[in-house]
Amino acid sequence: MPAETQLDTGLVPAAEKVRILAAEHAAEADRTGALSPDVVDALRTAGFARHFVARSWGGTEGTFAELTRAVLTLGEVCAATAWCASLSAYSARFTGHLPARGHQEVWGTGPDPVIATALMPGGRAVPDGDGWRLTGRWAYVSGIDFADRVLVCATVPGGPDGGDGPPPTRFFALPRAACTVERTWDNVGMRATGSHTVSVDGLAVPGHLSFDRADMLAGRSADSDVPAHHVPFQAVGGLTFIAPVVGAAAGALTASAATMSGRRRNPTNELLLVRASGRIDAARHLVEENAEVLDERRFTPAHMARNERNATFAAELCTDAVGLLVRAAGTGGLGESAPLQRLWRDVTSAAGHIALQYDTAARKNYAAVLIGAAGV
């Protein structure tokens, strides 16, 4: 469905209301390492978890641009809230690759279950009757504390003849209650994302709660006609993680400027503030461009590689910007109660995510766009 024919779901104004609540709880969330239950409930009510769920299950089938604007809004006051909001939406998009019976099990009683995802393979599954027997351990599962389900990835038997190449992989949608959670997340930033470790040992998983990872990567969903379920992962990947980062950098700009308000003017600090603002505006433009590419379904190799480049470069711009903002604010911005130091830590931590590193994919793929494939 073209983006221009999709209805506004109301997610952005709903996010403005969540923003007020998240701002009130941001310092406490950072201190305790967990989002407030009130904030979690507000995210669910706002519609993040249902944003990419089919209308036939009560979802809203929203656009990437609308979700991006909503996440940017939340990121300005609490990067962890924005991160969990973003991942709850994109995790539901991944789950749309399940067979139809899996859709019924996940969304049959409503469109708002929160799903946490471990994208990287961390276990192994073997066939077991009509389903699978799964064992594994997955780190950095953001939002697991309040998730209803967990989507994990594991290798399965099979592969190319001769044993060359990576083994095939599948995703498995598990009830949160069936998993063991190890509280391993102790990062200096993004503390309230609760990105802990999940494990299962010999868990039986029905066949309808599994799908081939290759389908997700390619953007194929045999049992869904929702446009967002037919988008290659290469085009989307970094947007999931960079939108909260850019929002947090914008919040850091506001916080840094607030430390200067009413003080004697300092041209050096003003210059730092202005330089940072340009980087943040540029990063926002790149993020919004990525969402536009997705909604307009421009899935050419050049556009998808540019989306990867945009996300990684935006992360670089944001880390540079918050460094400038901390210098501009001086010691006044680094007190324990100062929002700037929290947002600085959050941006620095989140920008280190593997999806936002040049060597993960962007360097090779966008270089091929610019100068041709290697060996050509």
C-alpha cells in the first residue's frame, strides 16, 4: 500500500502524552535500571506494539515515518523509553513473518502484546515432531522485563552440501514465562532498557511459532499482506536503533542550552552549541530520509545501502554532537541530577550498537554502490 493512502494512526500525538510521563520518570528509570510500570502501560496504550500489526488483528498498520517521529519525540526526554518503544514496534513487524496460525496465537486476544527480540543467533533447535526443541542463550534482549513474548534466533540442522557456508537459522516466538532471565545488563548508559540475557533449555516450540530468518531478511511473509511485513531487513535495520539516539541527542541540545540560559554569554560555548545543533539536525534529516525510503518502497540496492550508511553516519554525528554539548555546558551539565549527563551516556552507549557500526554492513555495501562491487 503506498504511504500516501495510509491513514494517520494517531501515534505521534499519543507519543507526546507518553513523553510527559517519561520525562517525569526518566531520572528514576536511570537510577533503578527499569522503566516505570506507568510508562510501560502508557507505551502499550499509545499503540507502539500494535503499530505494524495487521488491522485484521486490531493493529494499525502504520507507516515507518509516523513511528520514527513518535520515537524521536520520546527520545528527547528518555532514550530508554524511546528504545523500548521502537523495539516493541519492530519486534511485532518481525513476528508478522509467522504462519497464520502463529498470528492467531500471538494476536488472537488483542494487538498489544509486547514482544522482545534477540536478532542474533544464540542457540540451536532440532526438529521435534511438528515443531522444534530449542536450547540457547541470548544476550541484550531489550524490554524483557515487561515483554509478553520473546522472539529469538537459533541455528537448525541442514545447510549447503559439503558443509560450506553458515547453517540455516530460524526465529522462534516464545512465551516470556517459558524463559529464564539473567539480569546481566549493567551498561553505563541506556540503563532502563533492561537488556538482559534470556535462556531456554530443551523448550518445545510448535511449528507455527517459528519462521525462517531468510524470509525476514528478504522481506517475505507468506501469510501477511501488510506492506511493512514485506520490507527487506537491510533497508530497515539501522532505523530501529538510530531514531532513539537522534531523539536523545536533540534532548541533550535542549539540556545543554538550558545550562547556559541566564549566564554570562560565552562565544566559545555558543559556538560549540551551534556546531552540535547542525550535527543533530543533519542526523534527523538522514533518519527521516530512511523512513521515507521505506514507506515509498524504494528497495533498490543503492537505496538500501544508503539507508545503512545514513544510520551509521547519524550515530557518528550524534556522538560528536553530545561531546560538544558536554563541553559547552561544563561542570553544570554533569551533575547527577542533570539530564544532560544522562542523555550523553545514553547516546554514547546506544551508538555503540552493532547495527550502527560502519563495518557491520554500510562500508562494504555503500562502497559497492559508489565504486562497484569488489573484484569488478
